[in-house]
Amino acid sequence: MAQTAPAADEEQSRSGEISTANEIVVQGQITYRNRSDEAEPILVYDADYFQRFEPLTAGDALKRVPSVTFLSDVIESDGARLRGLEPGYTQILINGEKVPGSNADRSFFLDRIPAELIKQVEIIRSSSARRTGDAVAGTLNIVLRDGYQLEGGYVRLGGLRFDDGEVKPSLGLVYGGELGPGRILIGGNMQGRYNPKLKKSLRYGDSPENNADYATDDFDNREDQTDTRDGTDYAFNATYDIDGEKTDFELSGYYVRTDRVEDERSFEYNSATAITGRVGTTPVAGNLLTDNANFNTIKQESYSIASKLEQEWLAGLTKFKVGYSRFSDKQDETEYEVDFDRSTPRFTGDLTDLDIVDKELSIGLEHVFKFGADLELAIGGFAQNKERVTSILSIRDRFNLTAAVPSYDQFDRNPEEFVRPFGAPVFTPGSLSVIEEDRRDAFAEFEGKSGDISWVAGVRYESTDFAVNDLTVAPAQAVQENDYAFLLPSASVKIEVGNGGRITASAARTNRRPRLDFLSPALLEAELGDNDLQGNPALRPETAWGGDLGYEQRLGRTGVVGVNLFYRKVNDLIELANTGEEGSEGEGTFVLQPQNTGDGEVYGMEFDLSTDLGFLGLPDTGVFGNVSWLNSDITDFAGNRRFNGQSKYVYNVGVIQDIPSAGIAFGATYRKQGGAFDRIVGEEITTTYGADLEIFVEKRFNNNLTIRAVGSNLLNGSKDEAFNKFTTIADQIDRSFDEYELESEKAGPVFQIMARYAF
């Protein structure tokens, strides 16, 4: 296994020797974390590090690396939270390039990238002038395989069995080889996705501040819910590379499509235990209060095409790249509910059509001047044009069921039986918009090495012109424009010390751009409890000064242990502020607006270890572990708190035992994530997660076939949330609760059998 990693930018893919398909399919040894020779603090994890646990997506793979948390539903890993911060604070790159996503915080969900397409994952802890500065928490770079990394092909075939007996297929094919003057790699993947969850909520009309001793006589209702997510992901990627004596060329692209259905059925009862239905129109006859059926059909597509050209001249190396990315999200959602907690039962039907298209066109130019063997200067520019079109149309149909409803058994009947045809859906405030964002960047960066010291230092200038056209407001307010620019300096140094030791230090200024849904000038009435939400097109990005200080030590032939301290000072935080204007619900309510106000701090410590136990006479035993202690501080309208959703800690431990003589391996990983707290106007949420245990058993046949059995979520993972809900800001400060809710969501074990065959 190679112990050094190529540079963490778009040029890394051609470093090292070409692997054969047999080497990828049949792992001859345990693979550990790589050591990067770059001056920047980078952790590199090759696909072999994850492969034996058969992750389905890039998000699943990242559950095993330091400082990455998720607040996803159980057995899902979508919005990666590096150092526990919201996904919008983490820069997600694919092959060193930014990618658009449908999320309002500009984040890209990593469960959209199949793990089978990945060559390696990089955690880039600090920033560099050569990359865009949208990386307050850091950067996750997903490097896909290319033609200079594989000779031959292999097929992956298997299936997954879920707790309710559902079986889903998994199929992948990858091939790499020579084609004309260059090399080609093509890969395809079809993955069945399924998540059957059970939820239970208990709601109370009031609760004391500590949320631990609520009054049982304040019980309001109970909700039982089944939430089944059923879909299929299709993915394809291809690269064509030509490496010449002076000229290198690459053309690459990937395509991912998700077809998914989310089917929820909810029953509310006026008892903490009873499950009886309703009889006639009498409110007290039976325990069922409401019957709700929610069905959402989702179709998401994303693709990216990129071309890169490198030309070596007497004056240095010139690099030119151009790329185009597009993400589309189409959802058709219906929600039907019958409310029996009335003198006459009432039916409510909602139809929502969502259509979001996000497109980005980018061009980059860079020239590297070399001054001897150990010093170079890179200068360049970057231009990106982004367009995001949002259309959310909805309509509601509500009426009383005037005819007496006969005995209603919720397990035999469905609110859909009362549906009548909807009219044409219409827009609501802020639901139709076109956002255009044009950025123009320039950078300069020196990189050098002197003996045992390597370093990099540079500065990036980022300027952005922004315009939002909200088609739901008066024409005079519809088009709002804004522009801003920042200087983002950065520097890193790496010092080799002792026998295999390294000290790394870095400092950088970074930024986080505003959420897209905050930029509309529309007014949303009663959006936050009884308070209104007024958008703010004048928002500016948050900025942060930060540093990392770490030490890394090689252990024996393959192992590495590291510790890192990090700190970020975040300025111009975007938080909801009270404008002082009375809200639409009258006295005691207000119009709230996101504004740049206040500062925050993020800090913590990260430790990771991966090594064999050769020093104990066990060279075929590998151990893995990492733990991150995460903390932060913000002062908001109600006092001090951590950054929303930041877990207090996350740790992973694992072991792999290889038996080369028998061609067998087995192993296990255990993961635990600490609790998190969120506070916004009108609501406070405390979230806790259960632990996650995964086990695999592997058998290798000859030099071209591997079969693995994997069990995941073996501890029946749960996600538990406590909600404090308030009507007004004054109520929230005075701890006068509107509702207190306890919600628990669980999913059972997942078992999979996967076979890989090299040809």
C-alpha cells in the first residue's frame, strides 16, 4: 500500500502506478490511512480503507473518518457536517471542483455519489489560495477513479436485505484500459435504496425548562408513524486521459439519477397507549384523532462535464480547465388528512409541486513559475456563473365530511378515499425565483521546500455579483442586487521531526455564503411560530479566521497516529433578528429577518490512529480509531449556545483481522456521535443518536473473486429528539411553552452480500 498521497487538488489523479482490477477486487493486505506530502494539513483515505465494509455512498464511507457528523435520519448519511457544523460550512469538491446541490444552504448531499466510483476521500483541514474559500469548517474532496488508476475491469453484484424483509439489488461495473493515444475509464452503478423507519411522538401542552420532568397530566396526543423511503440510484462516470511529454489532457464526466418515493402514514391518538379507530362523528368515540397519509415522488438528476489541459513551457506550466454542472430536483408531494377531533370530521388535502434547477459554468486558468527545484509561484483566475431557478406551487382542498363517517378502522382505510380533483396549484410568497450569482476570483500562491520544511502561502481575491428576481412580489421589489468582495490569505507549513514525525500548522481566512432561501425579499407570514419571516437580499457572507496545529507520527511500516487542534473565529454570523415591526398575528408577534449580526467561535481537538499490530507479533491485525471533541460558542437572542446542530463529540473504533493462508478476513467498526442542540425563534431541538455497529466477513477466491457478507446498524440505531415549541419570542425567553414533544425514530439491521469479480 502506498503511504504517500498526491496533492489535494484537481491534478492529483495521475500520481502513482496503475492498479490492476485484480488488486482492487482482491485486497492482499489491510489498508491504512495515507500520509500526504503536501504542506497543507490533509488526511487521505483510499477506497480500500472503506471497501471491506461495503459502503453504498460517499456519505456512508465518511462515517469512518475524523470529525464528520450527520444529523440525517437513521441509516442515512447525506449532509456531512465537518467538525459538527452545518453542511453549508463544509466545502464539497468532486475531483477538486465545486458541485451544485438543491439544498438552500448550498450544500451537496454526499449520498448521491456511489462509493463504487470513488478512488479516495480527502479531508482538507485548512484552506488554500488555489481553492475557493467557501470552507469555514474545511473541505471534503471526493476523487473519482480515472483511466490512469485501473487496468482491466471488474463487476460488483449483490443484494441488501432490510429489517422488514425487503431485498434490494446492487450492481456495478468498472473498466479501465488503453484507447488510442490515452487511457479510458468507465464506470456504472445501480443501487437499490430502502429505509423503513418507525417513529413515535409524545406531545405535551407544557414542560419545565430542563425537559426531564414533564407533567404527565399535560399529555396532549401521541403520534405513530411509518416512514418508508424506497428508491433506486443510477450512476455513470467516464474519463479519457492523454499524458504526453509536454502536454496532458483530460475529459471527464459523471451522471447520477435518483428515483425515490417517500411514503409516510401517521396516526394521532388521544391516549399514550390505545390504538382504536373512530365511530361515526362523535369526537369521544375511539382514540384516533387524525389519520394522515403523505406521499412524495422524487426525481433528482445531476451531471458534470469537465475538461483540463496542461502545457509545459520554458516559462513553467500552464493549466486550463472548463466545467459545467447541473442539478435538478423534481418532487410531487401529496398529503391527505382526516381530522376526527371535531364535531364533524374534516378532510384536508395538500398538493405541492417542487422544481429546482441549479446550473454552474466555470473556467479556471493557472500558470506555475518554477524557481529552481524547491520553489514555485502559481498565479491564476477563476470565473463561475451560477443560475438557480426555483418553482414551488401548491394548492389545498379542505372540506367537512358532512355525511356521517361509518366505523373507521385506520388500518383498513385511508384518507385517499375522500380525495377529489385538485385545481391548478399556485405560487406562494417566495416560491418562484431566479437567482444569478457571478463570481470572479484571482489568486497567487508560493510553494517551497527547504530541507525538512515544506510550506505554502498565498492570497485569493473573491468578488461576487448577486441578483435575485422574486416573481411573487411587486415588480418594484422583485429584482434585488448585491455585490461583495474579500481578500482571503492562507498559509501552511509542515516540518519533519525525529523519526517519522511531522508538525503541521496552518492559518486561513474563509467564508460562508448566505442561504439561498434567506435572500428573497418576500414576506412569509407566521413562518416562525406566530412570527413572520422577511427575507434579506442584502445579506453578506460570514467570514472566519482560523488555524490548525497538528502532530503526526508514523508507526512501524504502515501505521500513523495524529492529533490536531483547530480554532475558527466566525464574524458577521447570519442569525434571525427582530426588526421591531409587529407581525401579522398581532400584538406580541414580530417580523424577523436574517441579518449579519454577532460573532462565534469554533474549536476542538481531533485524534486518529490506524496501524497494524506487528509490534505485538500480529502483522495481519489492523486497528483503526478516531475521536473528535467539538465545541463552539454563539450569543443569540436567548443567550449562549453552541453552533446549531454541532455534536459534542464523535468517535469510531474498528479492527480487521486478515488470514492470508485461508483467504479470509473479518472485522468490525463501532461509531458513536454525541448529542446536539438547535435553537431558532419558536423552536429548540435536542438530538441524540444511538451507537452504530458494523461487521463484515470476507472470502477471497484465487486472484479475481471476493465475496463479502456485511451487517450494519446491528444495534437497531435510533434518533431521539426533544422539541420545545413557543408561540412568540417573549414566550421563548420566559420559557412559556406552546408544546413539548418527544420523538423517537428507529430502523433495524441491514444485511448485504456482495461479490466482486475481476476480468
